[in-house]
Amino acid sequence: MPPRALLLVDLQNDFCAGGALAVPEGDSTVDVANRLIDWCQSRGEAVIASQDWHPANHGSFASQHGVEPYTPGQLDGLPQTFWPDHCVQNSEGAQLHPLLKQKAIAAVFHKGENPLVDSYSTFFDNGRRQKTALDDWLRDHEIDELIIMGPGY
């Protein structure tokens, strides 16, 4: 396997049109992702993905604090924007976009599972206290270069 992989970041329903935390033009990233998937596969490069994957009681949710979404605050001593409930584990909003070429994805890395800290990075939580399995997977597969894309917020 070549030492490069495509990392698809949070191409989930809740970040696309009609989702709980929709990113403007988030759906347009799916077409770009599918073209990149084809390009990487033609070169034998791995395709991996992340999913925001929150428990229903996640501390980043405004509903858990009785405040309006997008209110600034703190979560476990870290600055935090309190978001609308989104990407709740196993919900439709947490699923990868249905038009994404999901069969090409070799591994999916969940983030945001700890209700006490948010996790914007696919490598570790915002406090850098707990890492995901991504770094180990990349090392195990001798991947030293990533192409990263996603809707972003």
C-alpha cells in the first residue's frame, strides 16, 4: 500500500443540508469526496473516515446546559461553543452521507464519544487527554501522508 491515504472528515448527515449542524454547501463536499475516492483507489491508496459520534448527553450540546446553541462557555475547563444536539450515536444524523462511496472506506474513526470533552480533531480530544485509534492505524499501515477533506465548520 502506498504511504498516503485519504481522510474524509465528518461527511455526515448532520453537517449537510437539513442536518442539525449543517455547514453551508456541505453536500457539495460529497461529490468532491467521491472523485477523490476514485482517484486514491486508482493509485492503491487507502480511504479512511472520521465520524463525530456523541452520546445523547454530550457536554458540548446546548441542551445539556439549558442555553441557546452557539453560546460560548466552558466544558471541563476548556473553552467550548455549545452546539445544537448533533451526530448522536446511531442516529440518522450521525450516519455518513448516503451518496458517499462508503464501500471504499477501509476504516472509520469515531470522535467525540467522551461526554466531558469535545473533539474537533480526528487524532485526539480538544484537551489532548485521549487519542483515537487513527495514529496507531496510520503507523500500522505505514501511512505518512494524508489528504484531508470534509465540510468543516
